[in-house]
Amino acid sequence: MPRVRFKFVQSTGSAFQPFQAERRYFKIGLAWLGVVAASTLLAHTALYAADDSVTRGARIFSANCARCHGSHGKGDGPDLVKLQSAVSPDDWTDKETNRELTDSFIISMITKGGKANGKSHVMPAFGDKLSAHQVDDLLAFIRSLAK
């Protein structure tokens, strides 16, 4: 069997210069692709987190608030007749009402109750029942009702 011999030629490097430039552009392109992918992922994650917060807030609202505030947040819950309250809860679906109240006021109403905020004594405080994250989720849900 004949032997095959390889002859190695030492290059001066000039023949490979175009390939090195292409490789550099390829690396730059990959870097930009990474930046675009990361920013897209972060944007989608933020949107998903916001939607998820509203969903969690809806569950909290249903379990703790709907009996007085109504299942759709209109202030027409079934327990209002039983409580014989002189003041009905706000209609959160009304854009004007929802816009008038600040986040800090709504959070205070949730955590401290109506009496502590100069509102209805019937509105209980949930500060010892809900975590700060749950209160934020509930606020996100309340804000979503007027959209």
C-alpha cells in the first residue's frame, strides 16, 4: 500500500485575512442577536408578570372582596343588603372613579379598612390577612377593572 505524505505549507497569514474579518462580523452579529433576544424576553416577562398579577388579584378579590364589592367590582355585592350600609362601595369599573383614587389611598383602604380612612366602618382591614404582594396584586386587579 502506498504511503501518503502530507506537506504542510506555512502561511504568511495574508490568505486568511478575509476569513478573520468575516468571523469578527459574525461575532458582532451574534452579540446583537443576543441583545435583541434578551430585551424581547424581558419585555415579554414584564407583560406576563403584569397579567399574572391581575390574575392573582382577581382570585384574592373573589375570595375577600366580591361579597360587598360585587363579582365584577361594580359595588353591588350581595352582602350590602345584609349589612345595611348607608354608603355603597365604589364602582371600580367606572374609569373616573378608578382614576380619582390614588394607589396609596386604595392600599390604605385595603390594609387599614374604611374607618381608618374616614370611609365606611363596614369596610374591614385586611392588613393582617394579606401580604404586601397580595395587596399589590389586588391593586393591579382593581386598576384593570376600568380598562
